[in-house]
Amino acid sequence: MRQSVLFFIFFAISYIGGGVGMLPLYGHSYQGATNLSDSLDLFRDITDIRNQVKRSVNQDTPDPPTVVPQAISQPIDTNRFEVQKTKTRPVIYLPPVNPLDSVYSRKPNGTLLLPPVLYNSESMRGLTFRDTLFYDPLFLPMIFTGEMLPRDLSFYPPKDTASLGFLIPQEKTFAPQLRHLDFVKSVRRQYYIDHPDQMKYSVAYFDSIPPIIRDAEVKESFNPLRELIKPQSTFSLDAPNIEGVQIGRKYWVFSGDHSLQFSQYFFSENWYKGGTNYVNIFNKHILKADYAKDKVKFNNSLEWRLSLSTAPDDTLRNYRIGDDMIRYYGNLGIDAFLKKWSYSMNTEIKSQLFNNYPVNKNDLISALLAPLYVNAGIGMRYELNKSFQSVRHRQLNLTIDLAPISVNYKLIANDKVDIARYGIPEGKNSLLELGSTITSNFKFKYNQYITWTSRFKYFTSYENVLAEFENTLDMKLSNYFSTSVYLYLRFDDGVPPNEKYKYLQINQSLTFGLNYKW
């Protein structure tokens, strides 16, 4: 009797151990003939050896074959199992359905059958088992990310692109991969909508995990392109030992403008109006030196003009001097409290270099330091420098010197020069006048080829007036050739008047020649 009982116990344990051991492998749950209310009763029924022995003794039919259920479209509650009662064999429980079964089909071994596009892609060739680890969100646990709207959401009707062609076939671009990513995201969005109760995790619970910015960070960091662009030989990129030179600030700025122009006239002997043949040469040189440091400015300008022409009508000389002038103008200023204004002191010195005579006469009209003009004043200066953005190379430069207290001095250093011609009282060779002076220098560069330069000076001793208005229009034909129109108007009521022009004096010229600036 004891041997019979031991035999039945051993048989029950073997039967239970074999059945229970196979359950995790095949994914099926075991159920007895009784109707159990929950999984705890099922566990107790399986572990009850006495009931198992009785069930084995009373069983008349062999074990039923394993039935593989077909996937259903909706998942079932895994915590509650429904019992199917039979008379002769136990009921087999259906496992929960994977939602991916409705998207992809499975191979005989149970793995998912992926679309061919994932196998035929060039990027999937030559991969090892390590490379095929799942990182696609489609095969990862469902975590709610909050992305409920598609990336191509639009409230406008889609454009008709059927008639448009492609220069590159779509399969040769990233279009298949992009379509697959959109498909994966659409599946996840649809799963969020259909099964909100299955969402156990959200990205809000993973704040401590560093976010993955790009999908490429999950992949293996090996990049085959690095081996292709790897240099075959390396060279030293160390900087050579070069001694640096400290460049000091430049406070002086120098510039110059030089012109050499000429004109020529020829008349035949039988010209109906007659005429005099002559050649005229005109040269102009302007040198500038400007100093600026902090609030101190010192501007200097030295100008020399000389015009020579042949004199066939003059029996005493072969040449004639038309325009001879050397002039210095300087301004020393300190910035004032107003913008573009400065406290200034200006000085102008003007004379000539050569002797000048009338035609067929030896009466000296002018010479070096005869006359000599000196004007100095204290006041304020206004300076404007403007560049026009609408037109390239267009610039405007304007300076106005206001000297309410100024001195004007005249000197005739040659006794052969007529003193009365320059408004100096008889018996003296100099004249000193106190008054006020206004000096303005204007330069307008219309474009790269046309420049208008103007100078205006007004001095009054409150008895006499001296005004000068000087204009030059330069028209460049090239970098070295230009044409100039020059007009010099002068008004001086301190000299004897002329019968025709009274107190007005005019000097005008039109020249063509070389021009150089630096």
C-alpha cells in the first residue's frame, strides 16, 4: 500500500512539473476543470497535490494536443482569465495579443516580418547581430511623448504634384526612410488614441534621464567616413616664432593734390579776325597735414598756383605770368561741449613768388611779399563730414570758421610796387585792420568723377569789406586725366575802383591735363 501511494505522488509531481515548466516557454496558462474566480485560486489548484492525483486517476482520455490560438484584433485583460469548460479535456487560455500583429505579420519562428524596404536599404547591408539591436520606436515599449499632431499638419488642401517629375529617383534619396518614420509615428499616435489605458509611462517621469537629441546617438559611434578622409601623413601645425610688432596710433595724416594742365591757341596770319598764338601752362599743388588726438585738432593746408603763357605781343618778355599765388591756412581747435563744434584759432598767409609786369612795360605790379596778406582770428569752428548711402562715392565736407575777433594785415615789401593799388595809405607800406572774419571751405564729391570745391572768405573792419569766393569744378576722365573749370571772384572796396568792374575782380580759366592725388 505504501508503494502505491508513493507511486501516485511521484506521478503527480512529474505531471505538474512538466506542465508548469512548459508554461513560460509557450506562453499558455494552465486551468483545471473547476471554475476559478481569479489567478490566486488557479495557483492554489495547481499546487494542491491531492486534487492533482485524483484528477490523474479519474482521467480517461489522453492529453489533448497543444492548440496555438490565432491573434485577435483586440487585446484582452491579462489579469482576468475567462474559463472555457469542457467535459473531457482542459481548457486552453488565449494569450494577450501584441498590437504589432495587426501591423506586421510573423515568421514561423515567431519573429516579426519587417517590410522589404528595411532589408533592401543600403544602410542595412553588412550589419552584424550587434548592429541589429532594436532602437526603432516601433519595437520599444509604449511611452507617451505628447506628440499627437503630425509634422506635416496643414489646413490647406494638398498640392497636386503628380505632374511634377523628379531629377533623382525617390528610392535613391531619404524619402523611404522618412515615410517609414512618419508611419512609425502615426502608429504610435493611433495607439495613444485607441489604448489610452495602456499608457503606463510618460516622458514626464524620466526627467532624471538625459534626453537623446538625435537618433544617431543611439547607434554605434563608428563612422566609416572617418577612415576615408584620414590623412596619410601628418604635418606640424605649430605657429612659427614671429616677433610681433606693436603698431602705434597714427595722429598725423598727410595728403596731396597735384595738377598740370595746359591750353594752346593757333591763328593763321590771314585769320579774318586776327589773333595771337600762345601756349598756356597751369599747375596747382595742394599739400595737407592734419593732426588729431583726443580733443585736439590741427589742420594745415599749403597751396601754390602758377600760370605761365607765351607773350608774342610783348616785345620786352617772351612769357607772361597769369596766376601766381602761394597760400597757407591753418586751424587749431579743441572740441567744444556741442557736437561738431570746437574752439578754434585760424591763420591765413598769402603772397606770390615771381614778379609780374604789364605788357610792354617795366612797371612792377606785384612781387614776392608784395603784397603779403595775413589774417588771424579766434572763434569757433563747425565741421560736417557726411557720406551718402544712396549713391556710392558721394561725400560732403564742410567747415565754417567764425572769428568775431580777427586781425587783417597787408604788407608791401618792395618799394617798386605801387602801394595805392592795394589800398595802403601813401607814405606807408603796411596796413593793420581789426574786425571779424568768416571763412568757409566746402567740398562736394558728386560721384567718383565729378568734384566741386569752394572757398568763401568774408572780412570786415566795419569800414571796408573784403570778400573772396573761389570755385573749382574737377571732372575726371580717368585716374590721371581731368578737366577743370576755375572761377575766382573778389570784392575789395578798400582799393581804387575800376571803370568797368568797379570793386569786383574776376579770374576764370578752363584747363585740361594731368591730375594726381595721394
